[in-house]
Amino acid sequence: MVVCGGDNALAHRLAAELRGVYGEQVVLVVPPAGRDERRPTGRAMTTALLGRITAAVSRTTGNGNGEGGGVPGPPRILEAADFTDDVLTEAGIPQATALALMHDEDETNIRTALAARRLNPRLRLVIRLYNRKLGQHLEELLDQAAAVAGLATTDASVTVLSDADTAAPALAATAVAGTSKVVHAYGLLLRAVERTPPAPGQVAPRGLATLALLSATANDPAGAEGSDDAGAGAGPRLLPDDAAVAAAPGRGALVLETVSYSGTAAGSTPPPGFLAGLGVPLRQLFSRRLRWSVAGFAAAVLGMAIASIVTTDDTPLHATYLTLLDLFSLNDPATDGPTSRQILQLLAGLVGLLLLPILFAAVLEALGTFRTASSLRRPPRGLSGHVVLLGLGKIGTRVLARLRELDIPVVCVEADPEARGISLARRLRVPTVIGDVTEEGVLEAAKVHRAHALLALTSADTINLEAALYGRSVKPDLRVALRLYDDEFATAVYRTLRAAHPGALTRSRSVSALAAPAFAGAMMGRQILGALPVERSVLLFAALDVSLQPQLTGRTIADVFRPGAWRVVALERGSGEGPGLPPGLEWDLDPDYTLRPEDRVVLAATRQGLAELLARRPLPARP
């Protein structure tokens, strides 16, 4: 396996994942050392990650007698400034099975993919691209080229993934209390929810399956926010069996609620109706005060028209016509008319005078809206209960889009006025503050003292931490979610913030930890449907053909279940099943059903469990 990328966290974590979890031989191509002295070198970062991942794997795969299968050596590190043909050849591309392109720039990944496919037509490609449409077209192009060359096999497949798309739903969910966790891919929708520990004497409702027992308890609702590397008892317990769930009645749980087929892929939305967007321009052009003024004016005109109908016995159409003429001072004075007609004419003239400032205000507001359409909105004066989002890079942009899909008010803070997400914030009319979050007054301008939550998603852990500490100093009960790379650092931050503010909720997530398992599964030739964060751990969902998995074929669903490793959550029976059972997705599973080679299953699996299923060589046996 070859991993090519800039000196970023995802590339190093993927290399460590492939080597430490799947036991693969890995070559990591990184830029030469010394380009950025603020960050550790690629070799040091990968070695440290591999040590932590290996320790976590050893805790779950060792048999208690020191037979953990041996500690894999670190990946081979190849330093190169550019991914030329000579560099790719030195990295072993002609003999490699799979190549992951993890550079931050889409153009670099595309150019390298084309060069690598030319050197090895049978190479499996996993490409990191932020541009969704470009990624879809590139995937179709390379797959079509492989089919024309007669290489349309799994080994020559192309998978385009985005770490931003993988991590954004999880990061957005951390900022909203009660938001369920969703995996939506290829039309399959899985929804899970975190349930708080039940009160003594109460029994929490059970869903389709318990995916994890959380570290939170009735006496400690905040929990330990543990990870896979935290050791036994310090983090969540993934995929417990019924006995473990029954033995822990006071712990919170992540429960699978629904599994369904929606028929649309993730990120796609049905086309809007014919009248779907007619009200949006009015709300953007005119203020609420002006709209209420126009509504009051229309009500006055309607009232005078009705009064004219009642007092003059005129037809409704003619009475309304006369009222409008009086309104615009176009009608003759009613000197010879009855008193009621004269009074209505005077009132109409008065209302007509009030119409002039309304029209003038409408023109000014429309001109002001068009003038500021290309500028960013400032946070409204009375805004409260919103989410303050720090950072509008690749991750922040996707999280912003997700929050607006949920109709959650957001205020963005970004230091770079040319950042990737600025255009999206401008298009969605999201209030944005341009400034360095470490400078005084920036978070105050974002109304953090009245915010519901703070999402710190910049690429620098120290900036995220500084913003969280300042936000808590302004509002002690502020809900905080941090983007932190290192698990040990995240644990120390969590414990400190929890000790200082025990009543506030603190969460931390690592984008590379959420995305790396999906990239690793694609390297092994399997598409990962999605990843659910469970505190600092990750639970994966994958669709597998039973015929390709000897651990599943010929066994019942109950026998297939491996606590702490994998669990079948949905089944698609093959067309060869008996009459009355057409092919389709089933989630109310019969534990005595025997899996057949023509079946297809959706599995929830841990990182180590999925590695056991997908590994090309035997891994150390689990106890």
C-alpha cells in the first residue's frame, strides 16, 4: 500500500491505520523535512501514531500470554517534493496493490492519479477530493478507462472520498443537543441516538440494537470522553452483547433506531417545488418592519373599500376602484355626495399620504440590499441561541452547510477574508466576523456570550483551545466542541475543562480519526458507508457480500455477532430466496436466519473488527 500526500494529519493516520490495524506493508510519501518547523516531522508523527494504534490493537487482540502477533514496524517513509514518475516508481507503484492520494490540493491528487494509473493499470486508487462533482466525473472516467482496457475488476477500482464530507455530520451533531447521528450513503439511511443514563428504577427504551455503552453514567452524565487508545474502562464499549447491556443499567448508550432505504444518495435533495422559493427574495429585500407596514396599509385600503360598499350600496369592484382613486388623489371632490362618502374620501387621502414614506423606504431598502449583496452580513443586534463556528476551511464549510440544512442559526468567524467558505457564507446570508479569534473583541462581535454552542474547527489545536477557554470565561455553561488531532491532548483538555466547568458540555473530535477508517476500507477494496463518532472512538458501517466473507457464510445472524468486533444490522436477501420474500432491505432481523452466499449484509464494526474481515492476510486471533 502506498500513501502519497502532503504533510497532513490524515495521510499519517491512514498510514498508521493500514500498518497497525490491517497489518499491511505501507510506503508513505511526504514532503522533505524542514518545510514547516512548527509541526513534527512525518517520521515522528507516523511513528507516534503507529505506537498508539498498535497498543490499542494489542489490548484487543492479545491472548493474555504476550502473544499479540508481534508489533509491526513503522511504514517506510519516502521524502519527495513532487510526485513525479521517478518518485512513484521508487515508492513501488508498479508493484503496489493500492494507492491513496491525500494531498490537500485536488489538482495535485488528480495529476498523480493519472500518472500512477499509467504506471500500473491494475492499481486500486483512493483519491481525496473536496470537489464533489469533479470527484464523481473523475471516478467515472477512470473506471470507464479501466473497462475499455479490459481491467474492470475490483483491483482496478477508483474511489473518491472527502474527509470533510465524512466528518461534517459528526461535527455538526456535537453542537446541537439531542441531534441524532445519521449515516446516509447510497440511499441507505441509518439513524442512531445517544440516550442518557436512566434514573434509578427506570428502564431505557431499546431500539433495534445497542451499538455502544457510553462512559456517561447516572452519577457522571458528562462521561470520560474516551477513545480507542484510552484503555479498558476509560472509554465507551462498542458493540456490547445483551449480557453486557443488562449488566450496565446506569450507563448511557448509543442505540440504533431506524434503518431504511431512502432511494437518494447522501447530499442529494429533491428538486424544489414550483412555488418553493417565491418568499425568499421578499425576506432578503425588505425588512420585517417594512413588510408589516405594507400589510397595515393593505388592511386600511381593504377596510375603506368595505366601508364604501356598506355605505353606498355600490358593487365591490366599483367601490374598490373609487377608493383607489381617492387614495392616489385622482378622484373629484365629493362635495355633492353624502357625508359618509366625504369622510371616506378624507380618510383615503390621509392613507395616501402615508403611502409615500412607505414607497420611499422600500426603494431605499431594496437599493441597500443590492449594494450589500456582495458583502458579508454582520451579526444582528438581538441574536441569541446560535452556534458560533470558528474556521471556514474545508471542514468548516461543510459543517456550515450541514448546520444550515438543519435550520440552525450560525455566526461564522474567519481570519482569512479569502477563505474557502466565505463565498458560501455570503450566499447563505450567514453573519460572519472577519478577524483573528485570538484577538480581543472578535468573539464578542460574534455574540458568544449569548450563543448556544461554540464549534472550534480551525486546523490549529492551540487556537481551538484558546477560543474554547475564552468562550467559557465569557459564558461558563457554553456548549463547546473542539477539533483536536491528538487523543492524549484531547483527553487532557477534556478533563481540565470538565473540572473547571462541571455543568457545561465539552466534546472533541479528530477529523483524521473520523475519516481514516473510511479511506483504509477503500484501500482494501470495500466502500465504507459511514462512520459514527462514539466519544473519541469510531464505529464503522459497511455493506459486504456474504459470498466474499468466509466468517459469515453458512452461519446464523446470532452466531455471526462478535461482541466488540462486528454486528449485522441489516440484511438484503438474494433473489434466490424462497417465494414471498422478494429482494429488499430488512432490519427486523431473525437471529436464527442462516446467511447464504447470495445475501448482502450491512455491518456495524469497530476498526479492529473490520480489519479482521477485510485483511488480506491472517491477523492475530482475538481471545
